[in-house]
Amino acid sequence: MDSSSPLPAWTTWLRRLAPIVWLAWAAALLCWIVPGFYPPTWPPIGGQAIVAVGLAAGAAWGLGIVVAARGQGRQTMLRAGSWAYPFLWAGVVALCDLVGWRDGRVLTVQVGQAGLFLLGLGWVVWVFEQSTQAGENLRRTSDPLLATTDARPSSSPAAASSASPSAENGAPLRPSAAEPKKFALRRGGAPKVWNPLDAGAWYFGRESRFNQSAAGFVVYSIAFLAAVAGVGRLGGCREMYEMPAGGGEAKPLAQRLQIQKVIRKKYVVNPYSSIIFRDRQIEEVKLQLQEMTAHQYAVGFGKGEGAGFAGGTKRGKVRFIRLEYAGGDWNQDFGAGADLNMLIEYGVRTSQKVESQTESRTIAQLKNFPLGASPPVVYLTGERNIQLSKSETEILREYLLQKHGMLFGDNGGSRHFHNQFLSMMSAVLPNVQPVSVPLDDRIHRIPYSIPFLPIVAPHGGKEALGWKVDGRWVCYYHPGDIADAWADGHAGVRPEVAEYCYQLGVNVIFYGHAEYAQWLDSQRKERK
Amino acid sequence: MNILSATILRRIAASLLAGFLLILSAAPVAAGALDEMALDRWAKLRETERYQLNIAEKYFREQNWKVALDEYQKFLSLYESSEGAPYAQLKWSICQVKLRKLNTAIKDGFQSVLDYWPESPEAPAAAYFIARSQKDMGEVKAAKAAYGKVMAERPDHPVAVYSKWDLYHVAEGEKDQPKMLSLLKDVVFNSKRDPEMRELFHNASRKLAEHHFYSGEFAPAKDALAATWKDHELVHLVYHDVRSPVHHLTGQAEAPQKQAGEKLADAVVAWLSEQTPNEDTDPGKRSRAQEYGYWSAEIQSYSRRPDKVLAIYQAMEKRFGVDDGLLQRQGDWLKGQNRRDEARRTYDRFTNKIESQKQLAWMDREEKQYDAALLKYQGLIAQDPANTAQYQWATAETLEGAGKHKEAIAAYRQADVHYPENLKRMAGLHRHLKEYTEAILLYSQIAGARADQAPWAMLEIARTNEQAGDKEKAIKAYQQVCRLHPKSHSASEAHAHLQTHYKINITLGGATEE
């Protein structure tokens, strides 16, 4: 150990509190990233408190040990830093989540993973070096020839400092009585080393240190990647979709007419008068009929305060998630000025809480959403190819059927995409045939009664297609580029077409959520 | 084009007939017989009732569903207790189906027929339409149950057969082969045949035969077709429907399938031979025998065995002698085998020298020997002046193929029998020559003259402007297509092009499809 100053008294508390902090931190981490770890039936505030307290305590403890290690030497500082790293990393990620900085969160996660990899690699190398030097010392003392010819002390200070405790204590460096039995004999009776941590192991060959390092790097990298993937599968990369809490009814919105008086100026001139009259107003009443939508009830499903869904949570929001896929332009009209308009409109029209940004996920990422907390609707558009791997096809099928999801497809610009979409759906749901969605179907009536199918351009015909499973639309396909009407400028379409496009968007999103909420409700009742 | 021989025309007619039959088999069978009222019931209506119902029927026939719906509604309001009321209610519901309001049709229409007039002749039809509407809405489970109920309650009514046929389509969607087969057999062999349902039985027979043909089974396939057709019609259907399966099976890499295909072809040819009349003195029977001989050769050609084809043609030559019909078939087949010199020699043997020249000119065009083809067409104009216009068109096409665009334009201008196709070709050639103004004028002419081709012509104007480098005009023209013809396919292309090529989102389209 380097030269060090005495530790402050408060560090004793850090040491004593360590097990409690670690436990709290682990519990917080599990609540945070493993869906269902904190029982959904319990009040959400409890889970939030556990996460907040646990992560804050972990971050504070990590910070504390780093502060305490200052001035205690380089190695102590490194050790403390390594211990503190995961706690501080989790804290920063949580902080990004708290302030809603999504890009920062992604960046922190990625940079943090890279840092963790490098940190681990550093420690792996350190362990290798320590073991190798210990092994060398051991062999030197046990081999009479080496002991006599190479009895000088090691020139490396690191080697000296990292020698085994017995060496530090000045005891002779020799193997214990049991140790020789562990090793097979190699050339001329020398022990054959098998320990992979020791570069002197016989299978590392001549360039033993290099080979050990290379092998170590490969093994460590594989182990790290496997761990990351494993954590991802176990829930580390899992995410939840929470609908906004509340309730409401799934029925058509009531419409009312507002009558407004308009006073129009009228001028009367008397050609025979010598007096010039000032303009005189004659009141004329004109009825200007303006159709307005009256929110006479909350749009939603189930019993609860405010517009929302019975299976939702207080922090839950309606999100607009677009699917990423290979082969085409999944990101057509993505984000601000485009489908974000739709999400905002949905919030305004239904009074439900909506996310501030739209998002995108790969099809593979749909697997990360657990049963009961996956997105009720995902959106897919484009105008080129759709290429799905076998696993993606299965994930999409699982999402639609098992996870009770819904796909909202939109033809963004070609007959080719229409064929691609139909072919994709035929692979995903081979036994379900698409049908024309009736104009008087619930999806076209609630909350808005839409008398026509609005289209921007008839890329895939003029009829909306649907795939129905067990009485539920699992896929709604709009053939005419509905998203273009949502975008800024509404593609220059007539105002009523743009309005119908928004209404249809609201209906489809609402249908997906209402169906999902109903399903959650029935699942809950079945469990009871 | 009149340059085709009588043989070719016969073949085209046969192909068209086959195509028509194929379309019929692909299209869902309309339940026409179910939505008509018997004449004796019409007679029971009062004059005013008949008048109102006729008005509604007129709009229904014109497919003006909205107006027809209102007229049926009016009838129901005025004559609720009339004999025609259940019929009007049924037709009202069908109008709702046509307007894609299937839920309304079921709840307020078909169900009302069942509730208020359960004993009426329309009740079975209403029950069937409920099932069918459910199927069309994707409610497969409910539809299956409803079809089952219809079949159980009305086993002898045509609705039972319609239900089986619809269930066959459901099984097809679910890829349930055993179910499909059992339903088809049930329809073809065990259902009561009603002349009104001829189309359904035709389709079912052909579907069943197709299944057996693809399995390499000739006898059951023939039986399936024989359940609906007899004599020459049966022979024609067997010949027509066996070709694709034979071609498919013999094209497989696996030996058993290949052998099954060859065996099937041989079986059909042997059967055709049995059906061939032997009395060559009777011109009608002789002609039929020749026809069956051609069909046999064609089937063997589909089985990829040229030696068998040649053997059939040689046998025919021995039996019937050489005529232009046989030479035409042989020439076509040799051309298909890429034995072009032999094909030329065969065409050259035609008795009808005009026909021979047409075939040879066409071969010249295929081989890009345009000058030779042009010479032959000039000769044909002199020899056969009655068909000058057709030869001029062929000349124009040849000139276009030869890259002589200006001459081709002049030739197309003269060949106005194909209006507006000639204008389209001329416009295309002007674009090749970078004479964009002329091209746009021609497209405008097409747009003005033919409303159905206006979206296409306007899209081409936009493309021509783009080709000419006039972006502003091109964008305006693309936007005009979107604005004026928002429901057309051209609007879709224009919209996509504006977005991808010009990054313009304001395309001015948009429509509401009722």
C-alpha cells in the first residue's frame, strides 16, 4: 500500500453500513428494472420510494468511499473507485430518468457499460499479473537450480509489493506441502503448471504473457457480453409500458352545435339627401354553425378518476412507439412535426396523459416488454421493403397474440409497401386472413364516428384492412399514408380530410389501449 | 390485329374463355339467387308497393347503394305489413353491406328479417348473410357457428351449399387441407344442384380437380369435372386445367414428383385419344379430332418431353395430312424450342402465303432484323390492302424497335385504329427525341379525350416536365394529379414521388373513401 494518512472516523460507519446499503441498492435495482418484482397490486409510491432511497443511498455510499480513499494511495483509490462505480453509474442513469433526459440516459448507459468493461478488464489483467508473479516466485524457490542462479530479489517494485502475504512477512517463498501434488511434472521433473491465472502454465507456450493476455481478453469479453445479454434477458434491459391511470367510457363522442351571432355592417345611402349621413349599422343576425365536440364524459376504460384506463398507473402515459425494421424507411415522418402531432392531438382530444416525445423500438426490443406491461399499440410505416428475420417474425407474433398487442400499419407511399406489409402479416399470422374493416366497426366509431375512410393517397387501395383474432383487431392497416396528414402542413390535404385522419388516429390508438385495459382487467379477475 | 390467322384467333378465343373461367373461379360467388323475390310474390304486391319497390330495385341494379338504401327504407316505412317487407329489409341490409357497414347490416337488417319475418322466404337468406358478414368482418369463430346453424336448419336449401362453399374459403385461409377437401367433395358430389348456383358448382368442381391434378391423380380429377361437365366441355376443361399441374410436377427436382407429372400427362393424353372421334369423313368430327390432337401435343409440351410432341405431330400429319393449322402449331412449338430455322421453314410451307409472311415478319422482329420485317410488311400492304391499317401499325412498331423514332411517329399517326394507344406511343417517342412540348401536347390530348386515362396522362405530363428539367412545372403537375384525381393510382405515385424525390410534403391530395 502507498503512503497513506489515517482514515477519518466517519469511514468506520461507511464500512458498517455497507451490507445494509448494498441490500437496499440491490432491492432498488430489482424494483427499477425487473418488471413485476414490486407487486403491481401494491401502491406504486412504495416502489418509487424503494427505488429512490436505494439508489440514492448507493450513490451516496459510493461517493463516500471515494472521498474516504482520497490521500490513501493510488491502489486504495482505485479499489474504492471500482467499488463505487456501479453505484454512481446507476445513480446517474436514475437521475437522467428523473429529469426525463432520454438521450442522456441512453448515452450514460452506453458509456457506463463501456467503462464497466474497461474497469473489469483492468482488474482481470491485475489478477493475472499477481498470480503469474506469485507462481514465478513459487517456482523459483521450489526449483534448486533457479533458486541458486536467480536468487536475487525481483527488480519490479510491483512484483515486490504484490508478492504473496508470506513473502511480505519475510517467510521463505516455497510451496506448501500439498502444492507439489497439484502439479504434474513437466520437462526434467519441474512441476507442470495448470493454473490459467499463471502465465507459466504449460499451455501458454513461449510467449506466455502475451498468450495469457490474449486468451484472458477473449474469455473476459465473451463473459462480459454474455453477462450483458443475460442481464438483458433477465430484465436488465426490460422496460414497461404503463397506461395512464383513470377510467372512462368507450363510446362515441357527443357532438353539439354552437350558434353564434354575427353582426354584419350594412351601408344605406340616400341619393336625394343634401346631408351626408354617417355609416349606419343595421344589425343582421346570421347563424354561423360551428360544430364542436363536447367532452361530456371521460374517454377511457374502467372506473377511475380522470380520463385513462383502469389498469394504468399514475405515472403512466400513452406513448407512440414506432417499430424499426430492416430493409426500408421505418423513420418516415418520425418525431417532431409528424407523428408527435398525433400524440399531442390524442392527449388534447382524450384528456389522457401522453408522453412528451414519440419513440421507436426495434421489433426485437418488443421482447423486452413483459406480459401485462407491453405497448398496447405500435406503429409501422414506410414505402420500401420490410425484412423480418425468423426470430423477429416470432417476436411480433408473440407480441400480437400472447402480449395482446396491436400493430397500426400505414402505407407511406407505394403499392410495393402494400404487398410487403401483406406478406409480412402473412408470415406473422399465417392462419389469419385480412378483411376490410367495416366503416361501422368500433374502431371507426369510438371515440369519433368516422363516416368515411380518409386517405392522403391511395397507395394500397382505398380500404382499411384488418387482421382479427378472437374478436379483436390485432392489426389495422391504413392504405393511404395517414401519417402525412398528421404532419405539419397536413400534406396540403383538405382540412376535413386532415381532421378525419387525426380522428382515425385517435380511434386506433384508443382502441388498442381500451382493448388492452379490458384484457388486463379480465386477467386480474381470472387471477382472483 | 387482323394479321393473325384463324388458328391464332381460335387459340386467343380459347385462352380468353379459359381466362374468363379462371376469373370466375377466383372471384367469390355472389349469392345472386338469394336476393331475388319470386314472381308470384311480386304479383301479390299492390300497385303502389310494386312501384316503390321497383324504384329501389332500379337503384340497387345501378349499384347506387345509398339511394337504394333510402328507397328500401321508404318502402319499409310505408308498407310494413306488405308481402315485400321482408324482401325490402333483406335488400336494405345488403345495401348496408355494400356500404361496408356490416355491423349495421347484421344488427338492424338481417337479424330483423329473422325476428319479424321468421317464416318468410327471406329468412334462410338472412341467416346465411349474417354468417357471411361475420366471415367478412374477420369474426371467423362466430361465422363458423352461424354457418353450422344454417346448414343444420336448412340442409336442402341453397344456403346450405353456399355455407359449405364459404366454409371452404375459411378453411383455405386457415390452410386446413383435409377440411378443404372434405368440403369440396361435399359440395361437388353430395349437394343438391340448383341451376341458379351453376357458377358455384363450376368453381367447386374445378378446385377439386385442381387439387387432384396437383397430386398427380387423373381419375378423381376427371370425376370431379365430370360431375359438372359432359362431353366436349369436359374434355376441354381437362385439357385446360391439367397443363399447369403437369408443368409444375415435371419441373420438380424430386424424381417421384417428376414421374407423377409425366404419368399424369400420359394418362390425360391416353384419355384424350379415347375421346377422339375416328370418323374422318365427317368434317365436324375430323376437326374435333385434330383439335384433340393439338391439345395432346400441348400437354406433352407442358410435360417437357419434345420427343412425344414430335411423335404426336407426325402421327397427325400421317392421319390428316399437312395443313396450315398443323404447320402453325408445329412452327410455334419449334420456335418455343428455339429451333428457329426449322420454325421458319415450317411457316414457309403455309398454303396461305400472306399468313406465312406475317409469321416470318414477326420472327424477323423477334430477331431484330427490322429491315427484313419492314420489307415484308410493305409487301403485305400491297398484297392485302384490306388490312393496311394493321400492317401500318406493325410497321410503326417495327420502326420503333429499330430506333427510327421519327419514322415511327409518322407511322403511328397514320395507324389511328388504335386510338389513343397510338398517341401514347407517339408521345413516348417524342420524349425519346427530347421533343417535350410535342409529348405534353399529346398527353394533354389524351387527358382531354379520355377521362379514364386522364390521371395517367397528367402523371406523364409531370414526368415529361421533369425530364425536360422544368422542376417547377413538374411539381405543379404532380400536385395537380394529387388534387384532381386523389383516389387514382397515379395520385399515389405522384404523392410518393413528390415526397421522395423533391422532399415536398404538401402534395395537395387527400380523399375520403366511402
